[in-house]
Amino acid sequence: MTITRSVRACLVALTLALTPVVAAAHATAEHQPTIVLVHGAFADATSWDGVAALLRADGYRVVTPDNPLRGPVNDAAAVQRTLDTISGPVVLVGHSYGGFVISNVHDPKVESLVYIAAFAPVQSEIAQAELDPIRFPGSRLLPPVLQVAVVDDPKGVAGKNIDGYVAPGSFHEVFAQDVSDATAADMFAHQRSIAIVANLEPSGAPSWASTPSWYLVSGADRIIPPASQRFMADRMGAQTREIDSSHASLVSHPAEVAALVETAAH
């Protein structure tokens, strides 16, 4: 009888001791923001797989919406439809052209923005301006690396559009030179073309002007020159880090990308 009472007393004491810890952990989980990861051109949502896995392992809810790659207004509206399904705070993350898209999303739930080797336009600016070879030499996103094709597109004229994509023989070397051959082949299999007009459509008022922002520069980028990335990050007043990475840092350096996203989430 004495032993039973002692065991019960210990269990009660342990329960009382752990209750505040469990309650605090539960409250923290409830208040963690949802992480929304927006992919860029020449990729799809699978490009975020490594980063998303790390964030989910740390307890975050992660959403990877489809980016139609048709133009900033259209694509920002698509991301907004995803945000409309989320309650609570959001950290909105964009890679490459995805940065242009998140800059045109205005939702009070978005508490912070994260740009990963991404375009961060000012109002009325086009993405192509940040690839200006005079100010920012070094981009290899030119023919024959950049190829074009006529595609079916209900958003285009007469159901057609002219899209750009990275040529098969150049994808690994130019887009993701720091990943393995097998990984590059998988990325190429998931490549999504982007409407050429998307890079020529002016941006609206940028959301980063009123939202805390972070920027991760890819120092070995062959798509958006590092000098352009630094210029945009500085212009927007972003908290900036830099890593020695290709344009595809979200694939080649998922831990560093996830760490910056978590910094923004905190």
C-alpha cells in the first residue's frame, strides 16, 4: 500500500512538473508561422523538398504552392489564393522569379519575407532590368542557354504563349553547377518554362517596403549575378547573408536556406 501511494505521489508530482512545459510547447507550436515557399522559373515546387523537410522537422507547417510562371499579377494572385486558406501568421519565401511574385503579394498575415537568390523589384521595375549586362555583368541566361518555345496557355493570345526554358545541355552547368549529376537530371525533369512576358511585366508597389525582409545571396550564381542580388538586398534594406552557391541554393544548400527562413520566422 505504501509503495502504491508513493508511486502515485511521484506520478502526480511529475505530471504537475511537466504540465507547464507541455503547455508552453503547445502554445509555441500554435503561434509558429506557416512557411509558404514559392518556387521560381525553370523549377517547380519539388525544388523546395530539402528545405521543406528541414523546416517540418523543426515543427513548422510548410506549404509549397504552384507558381504558374505567367506574370507577376497572375502569379501573385495564385499565391494569394493559397494564403487565403491559411489562418495565422505567414513567412513568405521566394526563390529567383518567386521573389518578384512575393513582392507583389500584399496580405496582412505575412509577417516577414525571405528572398533566396531572388528578384526584389521596386514599383514599375521589370525583372529583366536586374539582368542588365552593363550594370550587372555575368548572367548566362542568354541564347543558346535560354531557349524559347510556343506553348499552350489559356492566359496567352489565342491560347498560346512564348515561353523560355534552360537548354538541356546547359542546365547543370548554368543553373545548378554545385549539385550532383543525378540531382541535376532530376531538377531538369521537373523544369517548368516561364512566359517571356513575365520578365517584362512591371511590378506593383513592393510588399518588402513595409515588411521585414531577409535576403540570401548566392555568390556563385550564373543566372542572377551576385552583384545584382547584393544591389537589390541593399536597396530593400534586407538582413543579408551570402553563401558560395549556384542559383539553386535551395537544392544545394538546404540547411543554410532553412536556417535563414527560421531566423525570419523568429
